[in-house]
Amino acid sequence: MNVLVYMVPIALGLGLTGLFGFLWALRSGQYSDVDGAALRVLSDDDIEK
């Protein structure tokens, strides 16, 4: 039972860290061009002729 005193705050801290990281990614525009990444996979720019 004593382990819960340590594990609950650690779990809450990790969850909040993940939430802040996700919010930072949203604000910095990481998810603004989701279609562009899908189309870049299909391009043949690196193939030499």
C-alpha cells in the first residue's frame, strides 16, 4: 500500500508531461500538414535516372 504513495504522483506527472508535450506540438504546428507527409512518401525524388 505504501507503493501507491509513490506511484500515483509519478503516473500523474508522466501523464501531465505527455499532455503538455502534445499541446506544445499542436501549438508549434506539427499537425498542420498531415496530407503532405502522406504524399511525400509516394514521390520519387531520391531515385536517380
